[in-house]
Amino acid sequence: MGAGGRMNVAKAEEKPHAFKRVPVSKPPFELSDLKKAIPPHCFKRSLVRSFAAVFRDFIIIGALYYLADTFIPMLPKPLAYVAWPVYWFFQGAYLMGLWVIGHECGHHGFSDYPWLNDTIGFIVHSLILTPYFGFKYSHRTHHANTNSIEYDEVWIPKRKSDKLYSEILNNPTGAFIVFVFKIVLGFPLYFVFNLYGRKYEKGITSHFYPYSPIFNDSERFQIFLTDLGVFGTCYLVYKMAAINGTQWMMNIYGMPILFMSGFFILLTYLHHTHPAIPHYDSTEWDWLRGALATVDRNFGFLNHAFHDVTRTHTVHHLFPTIPHYHTFEAREAVKPILGEYYKYDDTPILEAVWRETKDCIFIEPDEVNGEKKGIYWFYK
């Protein structure tokens, strides 16, 4: 057994509940069995509850802005240097909550009206520099091909043959560089250049480019609209900076967006990166096993800011139209059926992201009787 194998065994002895691999055999249940176990009201969308979540986010975001803009400039400089990062952190967290609402609109989990879902999603995502329609369509493909190494759209694992990751950056210093790079630049580079996304043979791959191979012909006009929404927000930010100053804009909006970007990377990366979940090639992949190969996490007090989607990602992949305020109940209903196919890891988030960054370097397939199978696991 190689060094990577020894690492996995040692870790499994430390935290067997977190590192025990999920089964990869065909589940003894069907999607219909899981749906029957979920109370019917969990599939019903409530305009009142959905708009309440939007208003909650805007009220908290507005209150944080008011407190920061009014009182932090009054503080002595040493205290202001502490107060601003606190504001950036919490404002970024609740902007991420608003991002979650836009994501839910893309799944048509906000309401029964597609036009309303797209309108709300377009507005809130544009305000936080997210290409709503571009993400909606690439995310649709992600849900249709979760953990397929050929066709998934995000967090495609590296292979051992990629020497940059498997050799040059495969050390604590390299892991730290990768960690900082992901948190600081992962969000814009994913949407602009499709970093961490699926590799296409032809075309410019970007969530902002209407003729990107990510999209089909019927979707290209909506990508133009997406660009207008995001660029419109950028223009508004420019005008506000011209009036109030660049430093004011960075403190009030720029840094919170940077923190929100980091939270976006943390959520999506940790839900899809773990030593105990497999990836599959086309010889083994099927939709149900792919959807089950995700991890629920506990972000502590930030669960509230993120509408608790952190702890319900698995059920979200199984039934993406369930609104966020019903997913926890739905998760509890299906857990007895899922059994060992359900993975929950309550490792503290900073510890978890550092562990996954330095230990989940590349994937390699299982070998049975000297032959490689189409089931892949993370190794160091």
C-alpha cells in the first residue's frame, strides 16, 4: 500500500464516523422510495416563507451596513481596524445567504412561478456579481452529472498525472498556497474562466460568454441578460465609489463581496470534496450514486446565515426543488433509508477545509485483481 493508502487508514482510525467510505454498490432503494418517505408538504413552495427569507437577508444586510457606515468611522483607529473585518465577515455571510436564495430560484424552489423565480434570482445574483442564468444552466448540468469525472461541471478532481498538484504542491506550503488561492480568487475565476469546472475541447468556457459550450442555443440570449445585470451592478459600484471614495466602497461593498466569495468556495468545495466519497467514470456512474456522493457539513452559527443549506446538501441533490425551509425535515425523513449511503461530517470547518486541501490532492481508481475499476477515491 502506498503513502496515500497509509494516510487514509491512519485517518480512518482517528475518526471512523467521518472517514468510513460510503458504499459504492447499487443502493437497495430507489429515488421513489426516498420520495415516499418525505412528508408531502416538504415539496410545497410558500411565497410567504420564500419572500420572508429574502426580506430577512435584506433587513440584516441593511442593518449591518447602517451600523458600519454610521459608527465605525467614529471609532478610534485601532478599534476601527478591528471593527471593519468583523463587519466584512458578517456582511459577507449574509450576502452568501442572499446568494443561496438566488441559487434556490435557479432550481425553481422559490415559488411555483418560473418567471418569478428567474426575476428574483436575476436581481439578487446580479447585486452580488453572480451570473444568474449562466450559473443556473451550468448548475443544472452539475446536478445531472454529480461526481462524474467526465461530465460534472464543478470541482473536477485532479489526477495523479497532474504533476503540479501531485508533486510540486503536494506539501504543507503548497497546500497553503492552494487554500489561499481558492478562497480569494476561486469565485471570480470559476465564473469568468471556469476554473475548477469541466474541460471542454472547443470554445471559450465562461459563465459570461453567451457562445460558451456550457450553454445551448436557446439559452444564449439569457446569458446576454446576465452580463447586463452584473455589468450594471459594476457600473453602480463605480458611480458610488466616485461619489463616496474608493476606500468607502471597498469597506462597505468590496470586502464583504470578497468574504462572500470565500464562503461560496467553502460551501461548494466541502460539500463535494471528502476522502470518504467516490467519483465515477462512465463505466460505473449512475445518477443516484452520484447524487449520494456528497457531504453534509456543520458551519456552526453560520448555518443561520446560510439558511441551513450546509447540513442538507445530500437531500438537495436528491430533490433540488424542495425549498430550503423544508430540507432539514426531508433530510431527517430519508436518513433511516439512506443508512451508510448518507455522509455527514461535523469536523470544524477550518480544520476540515485545511484537511481536505492537503489530503484530497488527486483521485485514482480502485484496483480489483490488478484491474482498475471506474470508481475513484481521493489520495495524497
